[in-house]
Amino acid sequence: MTLGDMGMNTTMGGTAPAGAQMMLQATPVSVPAGQVSFVVDNRGWRTHELIILPLDAGAGAGQRTVGADGKVTEDGALGEASTSCGNGAGDGITSGSASWVNVTLPAGHYEMVCNLANHYSDGMHQELDVS
Ligand SMILES: [Cu+2]
């Protein structure tokens, strides 16, 4: 899967502005239940991350409430890939590097998000269906 953002460059540090163009794109978006390997390629300028969250029945991607800190709650997270050139959780995937994680997912609906400040509201979310 690919993470990215546009209209920015590496000299623009700090928190991303609301309304920045960002994307989180995964293929495929439906997989069989069991072990799922996520390989996340950050082609954006900014640091990003991938977190897998459960999605309530009937809910869609992008509908979570964003807090004052620009983030969504990570309660119930099933896995995370946020290490530059590494497996699992870390400080974020820097521009141009990749991260990966293997997660065992039962059938259900999930949402893949980037939860750095304002990235979710800027569009970094996608549904993943496991059956
Ligand atoms: Cu991001």
C-alpha cells in the first residue's frame, strides 16, 4: 500500500495543515481472514504511519471523530506499521522509506488510518474488508 501527500516539501516541518492533500491507498481492499501482511511505502514528503483499527458495523472509513489534537482514538487497534525500514510500531515512516507488519485478522471490517495530527481528516483512511 502507498501513503502520500502533495503540495508540500521537506522544509515544511511540524503539524500538517488541515486541508492538505494526503492519501492512503491499499490494494487489495478485501482479503481472506487469517494472517495479513501489510507493506507500507511512504511516497510522500511527510512522515506517515499505518494503524489498523476495527470498524463498527455499518460505519464507513473516514467517519471517526477527530479530537482537538487532530487525531482519532486508537482504542482496539490491531496492528501498526510505523517504523522506517522496519517491522511494527515506531516513530513514523519517514519520506521514501517503508514499514511492514503481519497481523492476524478475523473476518470483519477494518479501517486503515494514518493518525499523525490532521492526517486522518486530510484523507488518510481506507476501509479493509476481511472475509
Ligand atoms: Cu499521514
